[in-house]
Amino acid sequence: MSYISRLVSRDTLFVAFLSVLCTVLFYIPTGFENRLPQNAIQARGLVLTVDNSTVQQFGIVKAGDQGLTVRILDGRFKGKEVTADNQLIGKMELDKMFKVGDIALLSINHDGDKIVWANASNHYRNRIELALLLLFGFLLVMFAGWTGAKALISFLFTALMIWKVMIPSLLRDYDPILLSLVVVGILTAAIIFLVAGLTTKGVVAFLGASLGLLLTCILAQIFCPEFRLHGAVRPFSETLLYSGFPHLNLTRIFLAGIFTAASGAVMDLAMDISASMNEVVQKRPDISFREAVGSGFAVGRAVIGTMTTTLLLAYSGGYITMLMVFMAQGVPLINIFNINYVAAEILHTLVGSFGLITVAPFTAVVGAFLYVKGERVIGWKTITHTMCEYWKLMHPNALFKLAISWFLRQ
């Protein structure tokens, strides 16, 4: 059997293994499914009539009860018409108003074959969400073929690992940072080796990304105490404590979220550098260690600028309205930068960006070790030299560049 045939065979086996693992994860219970009452079920319902007579308007918000007549569309009570409540609590982000013809998600309490009470908990959105997911998968496979199919499997595997492994384990009070490192490590291996295959290119990208994520984790733990932040800055943190989990360490959960959120961008950069170095070495098998590292640095410099901006846009995008409130009220910038929510996003963005900056030299050095053929005698002086060259080229300050140049000449 040729090398290419063995490679394809290993790749296919790995894809099959992850597909089976996704199926197993899908059916594994989280252990929290039975926290609802045994006599409570969920069903879809078609809204037939609405009664807004008890709904009160207070400025821009509404409060009270919206009465609904609903025909149940599925489940054991399919076809029955029932009166359902829609409770409004005066919070626009949580309240919803129904109109005739809407499909509602019903929470039904029953006593045997008798419906005791029904509540319209929200609009039913599963169908449109599934349609978007199928469209996403279709376009991904159509555009990228087999690689797109593998990327789709990695997408599903990531979602299942987070929902079926990470979230339940956090609720069971496993250490958030260690747990997240393990989960992110598994996801990094699965995603990179699915895309790159079980090859040297995949190993280089995996090692570079892992080193970058580990450094991000360390930096998050170093700087968070100086920011005087706790995990309650995240939405629903207090609600989690009041839901029977007061023992959870929200601060460590917050720290775990920092490098977990940055892991996707770190993997992208590591894969870009590894693939580029692999291509360079294939074209020039006689390339030296230092030249290979330089090629990796060149790719890293080209990608890092847009990647760090990507993190800034991704993290700040969810807080646009909050920033608008501060500006509308004339809050000084010095106050804004010291507000808990804003400081948390600054920490999130900058620590994640540190991971991006350092994953480039990590991947370049690892790639040079694994790609360059022949005997290599590489000491710490050579590695230090290449790292200093990288920072000299990356840093915008001319005085800093001059200092590094002087150091290299000594």
C-alpha cells in the first residue's frame, strides 16, 4: 500500500471515529435532564386567539398576563385546545408578545390525561435554527468538498463537547481551568487533525496552538487579580448561584472562558503558519532551520494584525448598546475603562491577543524542528536569536527595535 493510500485510510478512519463519537455524545445524558417536574412536558402550539386585556403598558415596557388559546401540535395532547399564559415581567430582553398564527413553545403541567396548566414559554424557533444549520452545512460541503464535510463534523463535535461534557462538568464543580484546558486540548486536536489529517502539518499546528493557549491561560490567571474582577461580570452568573449552585467559583469559570474563547483564533493562526511552512519546505527541501523559522514568522506577521482586530470586534460586538448608553450619558472614558463589564472585555481581548501573538513564534519554531530534514544542532542561542528577531519586527517602537538590534550584535 502506498503512502498516499495509507494517509487516506488513516484520515477516513479518524473521520469515522469522530462521527461515531459525535453520535455517542448526542445520546449521552448530561445528568440534569430530570430537574424539571415529572409531570411537565414541552410541546408546540398554534396560537388561535390572544387576550391583552390584562397587559399594562409602563412607558416602553409591558407587564401583566397575556392570555392565549392554543392548539397543541405534537406530543401526547396533540390536537387539544388549551388556555395558556404568557407572563410579562417588564424586561424587554426576556418578555415576548404573541399574535394569532404564531407557533409557541408550550410548557405543560398535566395530571395523567388532564392538562392542569400551560405556559407559552417562548416562540418556537427550532425549525428555522435547524434550517440555518442545514444551509450552513450544505454550503460548507458544496464549497470545500471533503474538507468541508470534515469541518462540519468538527463543528458538531465542538458543540457536543461543550454541551455534553464541559457544561455538566462545570456544574459538578470540576476545576474550571483544568477542565477547560482538557476540553480545549481535545477540541484542538480533533479540529486540526480533521482539517490537516494525521500528518506532520497537523502535529505542528496542534503543538503551536497548544503552547499559545497554555500561555493565554497563564496570563489570564496572572492579570485577573490585578483587574479586581470576579466571574459575576458575565450574564446569568448570579442566576446560576441562586439556582442551587452557590458553591461554584465564578472567577475561575470566567478565566476559563478567556482562553476557551481565544482558542478558535489561535487554531486558525497555527494552522495557517503550519500549512505555509509545509508548502515552503516541500518546494525547498534544503531550507535551513533559521530560514524555515523566518518563513513562519513572515506568515505570522501577515495574519496577526487582522486576527487581533477580529477578537476586538467579536468581544465588543455584544456590548454595543452598553457603550451607546455610556456615550449618551456623557460618561468620561476614564470611568468607562474602569467599569467591571468593560474591564472584563479589555482583559478578555488583550490576553486573547497575547495568545495570538505568541502562537506565531511557537508554531514557527516547532515547525522548523519537525519540517527541516537532516541533522540539526539547535541551541538556545539560535532559538533566542530567532525569537528576538520576531519581536524586533513585530514591535512598532523604533527605540525598542534599536535596543534589540544592539543586543543581537553583542
